[in-house]
Amino acid sequence: MSAETIFALASGPGRAGIAVIRISGAKTAKALARLGCPLPPPRTATRARFADPASGELLDDGLLLWFPAPRSFTGEDVAELHVHGGRAVIDSLLEALAGIGGLRPAEPGEFTKRAFVNDKLDITQAEALADLVDAESRAQARQALKQLGGALKDMTDDWRQRLIQALAQLEAVIDFPDEDLPPDVTDRVWGEVRDLRRAIAAFLDDARRGERIREGLSIAIVGAPNAGKSSLLNALARREAAIVSATPGTTRDVIEVHMEIGGYAVTLADTAGLRATADAIEEEGVRRALKRAEHADIRIALFDSASHPRRDAATMKLIDENTVAVVSKADLLNQEREVELDLGDDMRPTHFVSVKTGFGLAALLGRLEGMIKARFDGVASAVVTRTRHRRALEDCLAALTRAEAADQPELAAEDLRLAARALGRITGRVDVEEILDVVFREFCIGK
């Protein structure tokens, strides 16, 4: 156990029905005794009256859970105080704990860091826990739960063990050339290395789907001034996020709304109207609009129903397989006019919407949901979710490639060691200190 015992509010800040205060460390039992609470049965919610250690004043009447080491989240003695969520109750209990010798407030991520140090979690699982806390969509939560369950850890550990076994066999050939080793040992080594190289290369060739789920997809609404982009953004977001005006060029910068479509987190962006202009500020808005459109995962090309889409050359240029063509103000059209405005084979099909009546909005959301889900069909349980994982796997792949091309077995063995080391960095088996701060600084206090 750590010499220091830590405590923090583990539930969210602010007024709530219930708050959870977590304590972890060797002096946890002492802290409970000072609060006037005898140790309850392990892992059993027990009613407890928490009193001020100095005055004996009752601070709250709640529940106490006791998790003795090593069967706890951190691997240390842990207690959870489930109390009423008023600010006064929380503050009084935290103040009482701070006054007990040997206790101090926890730093952000310190509970999870102790779980890692005590082999309760590896680094990928710690990262998954942070992702689960931050998840804003069902897809993000599902992905985080898979990684927390060890999906990425188990796969990379298996690769690493296979690689270490191949390295051991190669080193036997190097160190004991005169021994009666199996004649096919070298072939087995390089067969395994080739299999691993192919498996890792295939795993990396995933269109960054894991990272895209974690970060969220980007959808940009593009079109000419007054096409109705801001109105469409507000209608899809179901709130007034963008200013709507009949004056052309109102939107000068990119306006973003974070939302969920089909269980996936997306950032929907309203952009400046695309047109040539002498106004320096509007010109910068157009530049930013084109840049956002270029980098967006999906584009909504919006056309005003008052004019044929093909007259809007700037927007037509942005249409590709990742674009949905939409004609706005459908409430002003008749069926004959809709046929005339339909882009047909260019966009398969064109969507007609009316923000005023709500017509076509559900169909447009359904189309966007289908496009999003198509990107993630066949996503495996184990995926790359962070740049750190991808760089380690790329380093491993490069080392395996060098090993196969090496003209001396000693050089090949060194590259296999580097490949195994790169895999070890993913779960924290090596080079731990250089990545710990990066991982745990993302956590909130109390986790």
C-alpha cells in the first residue's frame, strides 16, 4: 500500500440526491474510526452515522461500504461514503477527512493510477475508464467497455507472447549453433514473424474507426448564403445554436453543435455561405468553410429551392460519395418543381426538407445515421483508440519488417526485441514512467 491515504468526492460536483466520497490507503480504517464508524462487513452497504472527529457533531446519516485490500478498485483498503449530496454535507465531510492525520486530498486520476500500480488495471484499461467517464454517445460507451474488459490488452499481450517465444527460439539458434536443435526452428521463427506482421498490419488498416468513435465524427453543412444552413443546424440540433437572418453572409465563422446520431457522437458545423466577396471578414469565413468541408467526415450540401442546384457551382464542387445533397424550403415547392430540382444520379437521392414544417428532417437524419453506421460495420472488439496505441503498433511493425530483412541473426534478434518492447508500451509493461502522466492527467479528481 501507499504510505499516503487519499480521499476525494468521486461523484459529480453540484447539488444531488446522493454523493460518494472515496477513501483509499492504509489509514482508511483509521479514518472511519475517527468519523465514528465501526468497520462494516466487506462489500456490504451498511447504514452509518458520520460524525465530526473534533466535536462529535453529526455530519450526515448515510451508507458505508468497506473494501479491504487487495479486493478493491485500487488494491488498497478502500471505503466509500454514500451521503446526501448537498454542498454543506460534502464540504463538512471533506473538511473532517482533511483534519485526520495521514490523509490528504487525491490528485486527478490518482485512484486509477494506484489501481494500475497495484496491477488492478493495465494502461489501456485505465484509458478506457477515462473514455467511459467522458463518453457522450452509446457507441463511445460500448467501445470503452470493451477496452475496459481487456479486449485490446488481451490481443496485444498475445502478440507480445508470441513474439517473445519467436525471439527465444532465434536466440537459441544464435547462442547454441552446435546444439542439436530442431532443423525447422528457424523456419518456425520467421513463419511466426510473418504471421504477426500481417496481423498487425491488418489491424492498423482500419480507417481509424476506433479513434473516430472516441473523438466523434464531423459533419459540415455547406452551401450558398441564405440557403438555410443555420436554420437546418438549429432544426437538427433542436435548439437555437446559430443566428438566423435574412441578411446574406450572417454566418462568418464555423458554429459547432455536439449531438448524437444513431448512438454515435457527431459535431455538426454550420459554415459561412460560399460566394466571392470583397469583405475581408466574410472572405475569411468562406476560407474556413471550405477548410471545414475538406476535413469533414460527411458533408451536407444545402441548396436553396429558389434556384437550381447546378447554378451553385461552389457547392456542387464539394459533392462526393461522402456528401448528402439537400434542397431547403420544400414547403414552397410543388411536385413538378421537386422533380426539376432533383440531382438524380449525382447524389442518389436528393433530400427535400422544410425547417418550417419539419418535412424531410427525419428522412435526412436517417440517411446520416446510415452513412455513419456504414463506416463502423464490422468493428472488432479490439480497436485502436488513441494515437499512442497506433504509434506503438507502427513501431512494432517497422521493427518486424527490419528483422525480416536483416542479413545477420543478431541484428534480427535486436529488432524483434524492439518490436516486443513497442507492444509492451501499449499496456505499460515497459517505459511506464514516460506515459503515466499523459494517461492519468486526463482524469477528473475522484477517479
